[in-house]
Amino acid sequence: MVYTDSHAHYDLKHFNNNRWSLLAECRRRGIGAILVPAIRPESNDTMMQTLDVETYPELLPQLDAEGVRPEELPEIYYAAGVHPTRVWNGTEEDDGWWEQKIRSAAGKKKVAAIGETGLDYHVELTPEMRERQMEWFHRQLRIGEELELPLVLHIRMADDDAISILKRYPLRQSGVVHCFNGGWETAREYLNLGLYLGVGGSITLEPYRASVGEALKKAPLDRLLMETDAPYVRPSWCTDPVNTSLVIPALARELAEIRGIQPEEVEQATTENFWAVYRSRGRHSSMENRLDG
Ligand SMILES: [Zn+2]
């Protein structure tokens, strides 16, 4: 049995001092697979250059320096895309090379999804910023559809607009509403679209705790994935300065408590769901074999 973290940013500088020993520790504590989504357009190159030891053996001395062997690491997959709060750093002239970067990353075998993409209204947007967000949300929805890759969705204070846009797409390839922190009515809309909900630190945080708890109690267990958004969204009880996948087992226990079931059921279901969403590129069997061995 094994946990998964469907959303974490281990390419970021927060992890520069202990990236490999931390990841090995995650694996020892049962985190078998992690999905790392792109944030900036450049992340589509740099996330794998920072983390993918198989493609970039020049990373091996870094592992050595931390006393870690590659086989001690969790499986790491990626999502190619650009985050909704990064799209207004570019202009129309950038659109071409951004899309090229996303498409070229999406062709790599460890890239299992498109994202993170969506809408984020937590800062006040000018009409131009809003237009860029919409444009890049639609663009990535089209790329996901064309390449049949599931979506990693970042939707913050924008559920109504996001849902009405998502309804215009067939969403055959599904996706995950990352860091879901809405109530049951919102959850039901996403679930009806065939999407999954990412369960992370926000279930421990006010003011989401009560409403998200109700939603996660009513949502079918086969539509929930565990996530951290590491280094962000620290659970209320987390005393480490940055959030990491090490909080996943405790978050799973909280979810089990909310639903009145055993933590093992949460572990098993959310890991199965991880592979159900990312199966097109996932290597479930090889990972299970490795963990059993
Ligand atoms: Zn994220």
C-alpha cells in the first residue's frame, strides 16, 4: 500500500538544500508517486531538469552529495502548462513560444497532465489580465483535449466562471480540481463534469474547514486525490517552515475522520484515483513491484 501526492512543486528553490534526502524520506514514509505541475512557462523545461534523474544523469552528483540513490526516490510525474497567475507576465508575442514549450514538454513520457491551468481571481485583475487568463485557460483546455492529457486545475475564487467554461469542453480526459476548498454545491458541479477533487491542507484551515468538510464527506471516495501543493498550503498543525508530502498520511487520517472510514481506505482509494486520472502515462505496475520488492 502506498500514498500519492497529486500536486507538489519540488522543482522550486525552497527545496534546493535538501531536495533529494527529503524525497527519499517521503518514499520511506510511503509516498510512492508525486505529480509536479508547471507554474511558469520556463518551468516546462526546468522542472524536469531539476528533478528527472533518468533524463538528466548530471543530477546524480547532487543525489550523491545527499547520500541518496535514484531507486530510493518516489516516482515523479509532471504536468506541462502555465499557472493562471503567471499568464499576465507575457504578451501576445509570448504566446507562440509558451505554447511550444508546453507542447514539447507534453510529449515527454513522464508528463502525465496539462497544468496547472484555470482561473485565479484572488488579486484584482485589470480587463487585460482577465483576458489573458481566459485565453490561456481555453488554450490549455484545447491542448489537453487534443493530446488527451488530463487537466490539473487551479481555480481560486473563480468557480462559477471556471465551471461555465469547463462545461463547453467534452473533458474526455478528466482532471483534478487542485486544492479544492469550496462547498458541496460547487463540488457537485465539478463531479458532474467527471472531474476529481484534490484534498490538501485547506481541509485544516479556516474559513474552509466546515464547508469543504461537508463537500468531502458527500463526494464519492473514488473521486478524491490527496495533495499538498508543497511548499505551499501548510496544514494548520504543520510546524515545518515549508509544506512537504510528509504531511500526506496525517491529511489522509483527517479525511478518513471526516468520512467516518479507516485511513487505509483513504490511502487505497486516493492512490487508485491518482492512477485512474494519470494512467495514460503512469507506470502503476512497475511502481507497485518496486515498492513490494
Ligand atoms: Zn500548485
